[in-house]
Amino acid sequence: MLVICILLFTLFMSFGPTKFDRFLLPIFPSVDILAALGLYELAKVISARRGKPVKALALLTLIVQAGFALP
């Protein structure tokens, strides 16, 4: 649903006469959530292969995601 929302919003905003990149700012929280879900799934796959939870990877993922989302 997030991907559809992002794509449709981008598509509809590109039809307008003014095409400034600031009009696409509302999609960035959705993109951040989608990226976090992808990183979470990656951490689950890695921890399943190793047989134990990877807490350091989860912490690193949180730090990287916060670093991109906060500014």
C-alpha cells in the first residue's frame, strides 16, 4: 500500500504545471517507513541464517535510519 501511495502521489504531482521538488516532500515519511520495513526483513533473514538474533545489526539499522530521517 505504501508503494502504491508513493507512486500515485508522485504521478499526480507530476501532472501539475509547476514541477518543483518541494511538492514531493510529503512522500518522504512513507519512503522512510518502507525503508525501515525492508531493513527489518533483511535483519530477520540474516538472523534466521545465523540461528541467533543479531542485536548489533538492529541497532545499526536504527541508527542509520534515524540519521536519514531526522534531518
